[in-house]
Amino acid sequence: MDENRELDMIAVEPTVQENTAKAKKSYTRVAFALFAMAAITIALQVLLGYFYGRMLANGFEAGSWLLWLINFLPLYAIALPVTLWILCKLPRGEGEPERLGVGKFLLILVMCFPVMYIGNLIGTALSGLLSGGSAVNGLEELAMDDSWLRIPVMVIFAPLVEEYVFRKQLIDRTARFGEKQAILFSGLTFGLFHMNLFQFFYAFGLGLIFAYVYTRTRRLRYTVALHMIINFLGSVVAPALAQKSGFLENGGEIAADMSGDQLLFTMLLALYGLLMIGLSIAGIVLLIIHAKKLRFVPAAEEMPKEKSFSTVYLNLGMLLFVLLCLAVFVLQLVDVSALLS
């Protein structure tokens, strides 16, 4: 009996070691791909921003569309293809797809609201605290811009690209080593890739929800739809109401002599705020109820728990990616011009 048990252990041990080795190789390559995507995007943004500044100094005038291109073209046109090329050699695992009905989809959407707003409050508070109130949320500035590129980029391209990379590409290549690790990895890297403290917490939380939905359904359309709706509300509807009501121009206060249109949009803004509060409260209740119903399917090449953290997060690619993102976090919280002067 003892001899058989020893033989079984000898037979199983190489399989565990092989799975861990495969997992480390896959996670390292995925993390290097993310590092390349972040590094290329940042480098090209800085380079294009430098030339843009020189052009402005020489009297060149351009609309805000050029700033949108500087911010997003390096990612979509160059960094993304390089990232996909790095990932293409990794094998993909296949999950068991499940259908998500309209009712479940709406429940998940409601669960996203408290994560989004509480995460936003935490990120904004910490950014203000750590920067002494000097940090600026670049996304808010873009969302307030009236450029025709705002809706195509924020509501269409950003959700499509981000879900394709952080859900389909990442989870398809890592969930075969353990669903929990893959979901956490997807959410964390998604939050870090936003590269600012304002967005990190809600992006991390939403990334976890999107990752779980994709892992269970293996259908990108669900997470893309969730992402598009959230971006539309946060980047289009709320800024438009705030602008048309004159709320921002008055420093967040209601003017006594507002016009009829401003009064109308102020009322709509108030109703929107109440709706978001109500949905957030409902979302918290739903999150508590459904947290017990989370289900994770054991993977065929599951890593041992004691090896998962070092395998996923202590590989060279992940360390480089985290350090790069944290460096950008810090730079956005520090007044660089004051340090240089």
C-alpha cells in the first residue's frame, strides 16, 4: 500500500511542477506584453507631446483633436499590435461558455455602480491627499472636451480594445492555470494600466467584475457592453449635464441668476445624481447577496496555491510593468515643474 502511494506521488509531482513552470512562462510573457504596451505608449506620448509643445511655441494652432490623437494613437496604432504579436505565441485555454440573459446582465450592471463611484471617491481623495491638492484628473479634462472624438474613443474604441486585451487575451491565456488567479491578474493589471491614482481603484474593481463575467461566459460582447454603458454615463452624460447646467463654471455651486436652460439641466443633473446614488445602494445589496454565489471551475493545469503569488506577480515581466505604472502614478502626483525649477 505504501509503495503504491509513493509511486502515485512520484507520478503526480512532475505534473504539478510542469504546470507551475508553464504558468510562470505564460504569466511572464503576458506581463512583458503589458509592459511593452505601457512603455511604448508612454514613450510615444512624451515624444509627440514634446513636438506638440514646440509647435505651439512657434505659433501653431490646432484643435483639441490633436491632443486626442497624441493621447490615444500611440496605443491603438503601435503599442497594441506589438502587444498582440508578443502574446500570439502563447496557447489559449478554452472554458465552458455560459449564456448571460438580459436579467442577469442588468443585475451585473447595477453591481458596477457602487464599485465605480466608491472607487472614484477613494482615488480622488487619495490623489488630493498625496499631492496636496495639486493633482489633476486628466480623464475628467478629456471628458469635458467637446471634441467629436470623445464618443468614438471613450465609448467605442476604449471598451473594445481594453476588453479584448485585458479580458480575452489575458484570461484565455492564463485561466487554464487557475480562474481565481487569472481574474485577479486581469483586474489588477487593468487598474494599473490606467496609470493614475484617480482611476486605479474603480478600474481595478470593475476589472474584477468584467473578468469574472468573461471567465464564466467566454463572450466578449457582455463585458464590452458593460464597459460601453459605464463609459457613456461617466464620460458623456454626466459631463454634458454638468456643463450645460453651469455647475462647473460656478465652482460646484448653484447660481442664483441661472437661465431657464440652466435650471432645466440643473434639475436633470440632480435627478441623475439621485439615480446614481439609488443604483449604487442597490448594487451594494446585490454584491453582498451574490458574493456567496461566485463559482470557480478547477482548471486542468491548476497551480498549487503556495506557488500562485510568486508565479503570477514576482516574475520579471510583472515587476517591470508594476514599477513602470507606479512611476507614472508618482509623477502625476508630483509637481514636476516645481521640482525642476
